[in-house]
Amino acid sequence: MAPVVGIVANPVSARDIRRVVANATSLQIADRANILLRVLAALRACGVQDVLMMPENGGIRAHVERGVMRAKSRGEDIYPSLHPVAMPVTGTVADTHRATVEMRRAGVAALVVLGGDGTHRAVAADCGTVPIAGISTGTNNAFPEHREPTITGLATGLAVTGRVPPHIAFAANKRIDVSLINGANGGAVTDLALVDVALVTERYIGARALWRTENFRELYVTFADPEVIGMSAIAGLLEPVGRDESGGLMVRLSADGDGAGEGRRGTTTLHAPIAPGMMARVGVTDWRRMPADVAFVPEVAAGSIALDGERELSFTERDRLSLTLRDGAFRTVNVAAVMRHAGQNRLLTATPVPATAF
């Protein structure tokens, strides 16, 4: 059977408070649709004939369908057939979870995701073994790598059609599992983060996005990249940890928060880009490696938990919180490796190099 690709496009990513307090951009619906059209054209060029798409009320699908019809009116058959997932639309993250589950059950070979870290986290929670091809359209985008969407679509098409060996086409990714047990009734809540878990002293969720560094206390990251923004940037500017390395990093932050404790024994002030165009002074007291499969119990007694830059949970002194990093938790399309393999083997020419030549 010909492979089918699923698409999850978040119409409301990049609309949090960081657009007000920083210089974050927000893609318009037409921009998101144009990104999808570039991905679709690349998928079709690789032989993908059918695509499942998450329904939404933001207008992305309508713009995409108009683009498809314009091409057909010019006699161009350059896009796959679009099929919306049969499901109700709530306009919440529940749509992403539901669409991911339905596409996985339908047997899609890969999931192309348009959104920020939060959207990718929601997809990763339910994708199982289906690989993700991420495209950055959110505010803080530490997880999806920045590149031209046409290339992401091309790599995905080459991967799902079997023209690139799976051990090259797909990469394993880490996550942090969060376990919170209510001290009053014993009820348990579990969640996950793809990039970082930040513990802050504020107990209310409020504006979910993080941007006030004086409230930061502890930070746990799956990878520490000095080239990204957000919480992961703090760790990356202290001790870089690669996406393909086992384990992550834990950082303990000063109670001064804004770096006012500089000079105090054991305290270092770090200047880090925590949002687009927003540099912050962060006081750091300690950092260490976070091995895989080892449960970390935070020192913070109470506050709230931010997952991939957004506050999701709150906890009290009576609750029990633990964080555990998992290697190989889910898969992504390794775009760089796929395109390198395609070039080395001339996969997009009329005469590909025979596999036996290597």
C-alpha cells in the first residue's frame, strides 16, 4: 500500500503573552497554509498520494484547498489528495491529541507537525512509534529545527516511501516524564516534556508562558542547545548536551532570580535569550548531568510546573513530584541525514546510484 502522511497544523500557535513582552512573531493563517502547500508539493514529488489532516476552525485547510484548486485550474497535478480526520473540533489542544490518535490508528507513516514546542509535545504524547517531522511555527521553538518546509516535506516523503533506510531516516528522541502524586488524596497526574521542565515559585497558572526569571528555581532539560531560545538556552549556555546524547541536564537557579546574587559564593549570573528578543539575567547556583531512567526529586517545595515553556501544573508541600528522563521515547524524521543520503545516492536524479556501490 502507498504510504499516507498525517498533518497536524496548529492555527493558534505563537499567540501567547511572549508576543507582548518580547518581539516574537506570529504567522498569519495564510502563511501557515503556504507552508503546508510547500510541504504537500514535496510529498507528492516523492510519490505520496494521500494525506490525512487535522480539522480546525482557523481557516488553514480552506486556504490550502484554494491553493490546490488554483493549481488544478492551471492543469497542474502537484499535490496529494487531502482527507480531513472525522472528528469534532473543540479549538483546544484536545484536537491535537484526538487527531494524532486517529491518524496513528489509520496507519499513517509519519506526522508532519506545524506548531511550537507545546504542539509537538501534544503530538509526541500520542504518536506511539509514528515518526514526527516538525516545522517551527510557534513562539519558543526549541524542539522543531528551523529549516525550509519544502526540505522537511521532501525528507519525509523520501523516508516514508522507503527510499532511505529506516536506520538513517529516523532518529530517536528523549523526553522527561513528570509524576505528581497528590499528598491529600493520593491521586496521580502524569505528563511529559520534550525539551524542558521548569519549576517556578508561583503557584497559580495564570499566563501560562514563562518570562519572569525571578520566579525560576529548577530546570531540567533533555538537550541543552546554545543556539535555541527559551529555558533550554539557559542550560545550553552552561553545558551543551546534544539531542543524540544519552541523558540531559539539571540546573538549579538562585533565589535572587535576576542575577542580583552575583558575587555570592557559588552563584553565577548568566545572560540568556529566554524568548525572541528577550535577554534575561539568571542567577545559577548549580548544574549537573541528568542520567536517563533516574528519578529526580526537586528541592522546590511548592509552586508550578512549566512543560516546554508553559505552566501546566501546580503543586504544594504535601505533594510528591519526580522527574525522569527517557532515552529513545519517540521518533522523528532525521531531515539532515535523509537529505545527505539522497545527495550521496542521487535519489532525485533519473539514475540513482545503486545501493551496492556503497
